[in-house]
Amino acid sequence: MIHYLQLLQKNLVWAIPFSMGLGLFAGGYLFDAGPLKMLIIPITFVMVYPMMATLNVRSVFSGSDLRLQVVTQLINFLLIPLLVLGLGRVFLGGIEPKYGLWAVGLFLIGVLPASGMTISWTGFAGGNKESATKMLVFGLIIGALAAPVYTKVFMGATVDVDMLHMFRQICLFVFVPLIAGLATQSYLMKKHGKQAWMEIYKPKFPPFSALGVTLIAFVAMALKARTILADPTDLLIIILPLALFYLISYVLLSVIGRLFFSREDAIAMVFGVVMRDLSIALAIAMTAFGREGSTIALLIAIAYIFQIQSAAWYIRLVPLIFGSRSGAVEKVVPAKSTV
């Protein structure tokens, strides 16, 4: 089984669009997808727990990249929320209620940063994985505290936001898997040793996250399949602000990274911001907003395609933007001053 899951993980770029297409067909023509909503919480746990189990928390307290971490989180919690708020108002300001709900979905993407894919994509591009891990941990903690407040303040007029309920849901999807994952890691390292953990057990966890991602994408599309098929133009309306969000993010971060950080740190920052935690955003949308949640979740589900595909293409541009590993572009600020 693990072999097939690893194969799925390696082909996630294609697996997610296929899963969404399958969900669209199944929910639209084969069965009533309503009961699938009860699977959201267990699927999300399957998706988040393996990521937490493989976190190297010790790296959070090591290194000297304070300036990089501060800049990344300022972008995550100041610039990005403003960006999604603006895009939502410009492109999703229609009269129909669904437009406002899609804007809420876009905003959730903006206030829940740093998915487990941050580390993976940073590694694929030759970036600083230790710094990426810190961005993930800090982003999860800050996002868990900030998201309910941000959503209430900026989206409270559009949708009913119960901050306490939303915070509880975030705790369920972030801190419970985090505690369980770190406990699992500690137990296996003590029982089998660090080498066995690194070589045997740790590699077996990430493929299960890939399974969770594909399943949640399937469920999200199946739940909204009949609505989408009834009015396919909804997808065209959703696509434009999402495409602009990722395009603007990549351009802005590439410029900042090129000007102020080393190649490895700049790559970590790019993926530490662009790789939004769509999994948790999707789970929050479908569990914290009642009946309106499935409409909010539609935009987040579509974002999976943009996020995965854009990351794959951006990696091809990394040598052009930041230079190759052997002949990296010289940065403006020396390495020792990145503290």
C-alpha cells in the first residue's frame, strides 16, 4: 500500500485535478454527496497528522535567521490578508450572496498560511528547509490565533463568524494533530532510535498526507458538483482572483527575495508564503460556517490546482530568478546579516 501512496505523492500535480474531476462527476451524476461531509474531520486529520509527525521542532530553536522569519510572517499576516481582501472586493463584489462567500474563501486562504508543502517545495527548489520548517511552525501558531479575529473583523458583515467556534475548529485541525504527531515521533525515536526513525519510519508518513489532500479535494468538489454543473460560469468567476493572487505573490516575493536574502533563504520565503494551508482552510470552511461552508469551500478547492501547478512551474524558473546552486546570483545583503 505504501508504494501506491508514494506514487500518488510523486504525482500530486496530476492527482489533485483528477480527484476534483472525479468528485465533480460523482457528485453530479452518480450519488448524493451530502453524507460525505461527515468525512471531512477524519480526512483532515489523515492529511495534517503525518505532516506534524515529521516536523523537526528542534530546528525552530536553532539557526540565526530572525530577520527572514520576521519578514516572512509580516508578509503572511499583513500584506497577504490585504491582498486577498482587495482581490475579493474587486472581483467578488457581486450582488449575489455566493460572491461574498467566495470572497470569504479567498480571505481564509490569506489568513491560514504555511502548509506542509512549504518544506517539500523548498527542498525541491534547493532552498533552506530548516528556515521553511520554522515558517511552517510559526505560521500555524500565529494563524490559529489570528484567523478567527481577522475573519470576524473583515468578513463579519458577509458571513456569521463565531470566533470561539472557529478557534475550536482550528485547534482541532492544528494543535490536536500537532500534539499527536510530536508524541508519535518521540515514541518511535525512543523505541527504535533516531537513525531508524529517519530512515524507516519518517518517510512513511508524508504519502498519507498526499492521500488526505486528494480525498479532501474529491469531497469538496462532490459536495458542490450539482451547483457547478448547473452554472459552470461560476468557475470562470473564481479563477481570475485566484490566478492573480498567486501571480502577484510570486512576483512580489521573488523581488523581495532577490534583493534582500540569499538564494536558499529567498526560496524558503517564497514557498513559506505562497504555499497556503488549503487543507485546514478547506476544513474550516466546511465545519465552521454551517450551510454556507460548502460555497465558501468551492473557491478553496479550486485553489489546489493553482497552488500545486504554480509551484511546479516556479521551480523551473528558480535558476533564472535566483541562479543555480553552483552559480547562485549574488545577493545584496551578506549571509551573516540575515539575522
